[in-house]
Amino acid sequence: MPLSDDRSWDGETDLLIIGAGVAGMTAALVGTLEGLRVVVCEKSDMVGGTTATSAGTVWIPGSHRSKAAGVPDTVAAARIYLTGMLGDDASDERLSAYLSSGPSVLDYLERKTSVVFVAPPVHPDYRNLPGAAIGGRALGVVPFDGRKLGNDFIRVRPPRREFLVLGGMMVGKNDIPALLKPFGSWGNFRHTLGLLARQAGDRLTFKRGTRLTMGNALVARLLYDIRRLAVDIRYGTALQELVKISDEIVGAILTTPTGALALRARKGIVLATGGIGWSEQLRERFLPENTRRYSLAPETNTGDGLLAGEQACGKIDSKLYSPALWMPSSVMKQFDGHLSVFPHIMLDRAKPGLLAVGGNGRRFVNEANSYHDVVQEMLRSNSVPCFFVCDRSFITDFGLGLVHPGTRDLRRFMDAGYLLEGGTIADLAKKIGVDGEALAQTIERYNGYAETGVDEEFGRGMSELNRFNGDPTNKPNPCLRKIETGPYYAVAVWPSDLAGAVGLRTDSRARVLQSSGAPLKGLYAAGADAASIFKGTYPGPGTMIGPALVFAWRAAMDAAGVLDNHLDNYPTPTD
């Protein structure tokens, strides 16, 4: 290592946080609240990481918020659910620590910060297993007024541009019905008018709308509290190397706009740099070849924490069910050169009248299942890319990827090669390179299922998750409708990673472990820098951000020396 005991440092702090995503900012807040001097180093010029472009949901069973919302959930039920998913792996000590402390972490944040969550009455888990929750387990963050950040509003990483409208206005799921039919009712008109008025006022002062929802609201709330507590956050500062003396991590070498910086960390370092991200080395080592092309991580996420942690003798855990958490995404190069990678979260896949086919022209998956599970089936069936197929009426009603509902002129999407059109099913089959007879048979079978309301091949529309994301007005099955008269359309869909499941092996205190299993003194990892506690499975909405919050909290509390005292005062939930 470049430093030794007698080398002078450029500075020192108690707790050094590398990365200002949700895990890094949470660790910084908790460390500061517990009396530590904290420095946060963020590689980019914005906070938020992947969370800023996400739904911002946290999956934390047994919270007081679920009870307050009238949809009580229990940790016991969650244990049953996770055992059904993970088998013996559900006994992992980190998973037990997560379940036991999750509710108290939410209470802690609500008491001491502006971070507040609410429990929607319906937000189903992703698997139809015993113990699954329909609501109360997946919590959403309360919206935030970005104007409270003043000039620091520009530090909040904006949502993906594909999800912004009217010059930077965020649109939540509950806003969509009013915006699509503003004159459908007085309530729709009033809601739409309010959104437009707010956006017009925002654009007089800010580059985008300040009405923040979902992940952007969570990130903004954390930044608001960091500013309120005067936490030292340094932008444009990236991790170069961890400094190890004997068997302890004692500091880090960082690159800054003015040169290298050596910071000593008396109580520890928290790695929270976003996991694998765009690291070419890590993607080649851990991701299947046909999944490496697209990622939904910010471009500045390049695996810095994992690589530095491994170099310092931390162990990367890759023995998982999946190396990443996946999203089916369609891709289009815009006229200004921007490459749009559109995540097909739930706005089209589960709606009635769309099906997914592989290169053989046949279905391979329940299209309305979770995005992670859809991609898992893409990989298992060698359907990369696959194609989402529909008719013109589907686009009118629900849109298709980048094509918004009700879009009349489709030419720019077809000119860009994003949207493929066929006057007949045979024509469309040629465009997407599949056998025309096979595609026609697939659609015929699907249409038969739409008539009976029963998908005999994949059970689409049978689970709570499917029905929640379908169209409740469509009968008899909210996820099945005939694909009828042409023209017919398709988009190519590719795997993209939301986050790596592969990460540094950690213990229940978020301490990084060596190959021997012993903790690497002075080093913690949280968020995607730590290996998935769910072993690369995806139990429900918010199962990335939930662990990021909880283990960032546990890391900071352990560094402050108060974790055990706090856990003694908050007994493990049993119901």
C-alpha cells in the first residue's frame, strides 16, 4: 500500500463514505446523527445513483406504516414467503438481520430525518407463494418539493429522460389516467391543470420540474437532510485505492479535480459505489455474454467499490441464483444521438393484447410476471432478443415502450428502426425474423385464451401481481385481450441489468468479509456493493433499496459503536 504508519495524511474523518446513492447517503446521515464526523465522496456531480431513476420503493416487512395504512404485514409471513423462494438459503444471518431490524430502521429515519414512507393498499410481491403480501410490505416514499433544496436541486440525478414529459415533469402512476383523459371528468381536468401550472412555474427557475416522486423524492429527501446536518459531501471525488495497514483498512486514496487525496478514516469506510455497473472487467467476469450490452446504472458506476474491496482482500460472492437483477428493455437511438434504453417495468407488458415471442415465433413466458423473472426466462429459453407483439389498438390504449398511449403518428419510431410494422402477421414475422406460420399459430392460441380468460400455457392473469398491473376493465381476464386486425407491431427487447446481485460478501453488520470468513476490519459495504441477501432472486418491489437502507444503517451504527445497544432496545419482531 502506498501509505505507512509514519506517512502524513491529507485529512481524516471518523467515517468515510464512498458513493452518494441511497446507501451512501443513509450511512452518512446515520453516522452523523450518532455523533461521527462523516465525509461523503461522490464520483459524479450528482447524488442518487440508480435509486434516483427508480420507483423508490422499499420492501420491508412488518412495519408500523403497514399497520397504519390498514394493510398489516408480518415478519413471520415474510419468512414463510422467503423460505418458499430460497429454501435453506432463507436461514442466512444477513437475511435474518434484515427482517429483524427493517421496521426499526424505518422508525429511526422517520423520527430523525425527513425520510417517510407510506404503504399502498395494493403493491403485490413478485411470486405467488405462501406468505406473499398483496399490500403493506412494499412501501413508497412520500413526494418531495425539490424547491426546498434551492441551488442544490441540480445535484439530484434526474429520472430517465424517457419518463419525463413537458420539459422535465415527473409523472407518477396515479397521474397517468388524468393526463391521458384530461377532459374525462372534473377531477381529471383539475389534476391535469394543477400539474401543468406547477410545471410552468418550475420552468421559470429550474431546468426541470420540482414536484418529485418515487426514487427522485427519496434521493432529494436524503440530500435535504445531509444539507441540514452540514455533512461534508465532496463531488467529483472517486475511489482509487483502499489503504490497508496490517489487517485493517485505515483510509483511502481518492482522485479529485485537484489531484490525489489521502483520507484517513478512524472508524471505518463504507463502500456504496453502485456495484458492477458499467465495469467492463466485472461484466465480463460475472454476467452472461448476451446480457452485457445494456445497463440501467449511471455511466459513472464502474465497479470501483467491488474492485477496490477485492484488491484489499475482500471476497466477491458470485454463488447466486442470478448475477444481476434484470429488466427487459427496448432500445432506440434518438435524433439528437441519445440512446434511449427503455425499461419495460409494467406499463405495457401486463396489459391485455401484448405477447412476447422468441426467435422461433412462440411465447416463452408469462409476460405479466416481474421484470426480473421475464428476463430470466429470456435467458433460459435463449430468447435474446425477444419481441413484444401487439396490434394498433393496443398502442392506442396502452402505448408500447417509448411510444406513448394514443400516439397517432408512428413514423419517427419506425424510421429509427425501433417500431416494426407489418400489415399482416406474415409481414410482421418477416420484419422480426421469425417463422410466419409459427407466429400466426401463437397469436391464434393466445386469442383463444383471451376468449376463455384462461392462459393455458403460462397462467397469465392468475396472480395478484398480474392482475394489479393489468387492465381491470378488461373481462374476463385483465391481462388477456385478442390481437385482432392489422397493422401489427413489434419492438425488440433486450436484457439490461438494474443492479448487480454479485457483490462483496458481508456479515450482518455490513462488514466486508475475507475468503476465510473473517471481517476485514474497518471496511463495510452496502447497496449493490454488497452481495444480494436474496441470492440474486427478486422477491418484490423495493428489494434492492430496502436492504441498501437497512445495511447502510447497520454499518453506520456499528461504526459508531451503538448497534448492539440499539438492537437490545428494539427486540426482533416475531409476528
